[in-house]
Amino acid sequence: MSDKSLSDIQREVDDYISQFKEGYFSPLALMARMTEEVGELAREVNHYYGEKPKKSDEAENTVEMELGDILFILSCFANSLQIDLTEAHNKVMHKFNTRDANRWTKKNEEL
């Protein structure tokens, strides 16, 4: 398996979606899909780490697959709005590194 950047992932998703006449769903539909996928992730986390084990007849799924579904929908959402996820990530990390710079105890400060 090769490493892929966020740009690579967005491009791969765009190549996939671009082969269909329907193209990307509307932002509202993508938000609904994202919400659905996050709910499915919550269900898997609850099954694996919570107090609600799966029923014997429930389909096997994993946290990994649900996170993959969310990444796909997130890429669709970003692509449909011409948002570069790498740039968005960089802006968010800058925010956390400045606004929250002293919020938590850093590991090297515990010594």
C-alpha cells in the first residue's frame, strides 16, 4: 500500500465521481450522507468499545471501514465546494497551535 496525500485522495475521489453524469450530490445531501456515516461510526464504536455488543445477525463492519466512508464523503464534500483539504488542515492546525498552545500539559513538561 502506498502513502497518499490528502490531495491524492481528493483527486482519486474526483476521478471516480467524474465518470458519472450525476456528479457530486448537493452540499445539503452530502451533509446528510456525512451525518449518516458518522452515525454508523458511532454504532461501530459502541459495539467495539461500549456496552452494546452486536447482535449475532448484524452485518460485520469495522471502525476502519466507517472512517474510510467518512473520508470518502468528506472528500466529495470538499471537492464539490472546491476546498483543498490540505489547506483546510493547515489552517486548523495553525489555529490549534496558537489558540490552544498552552491548554494541555505537554509530555516533555512532565519531567
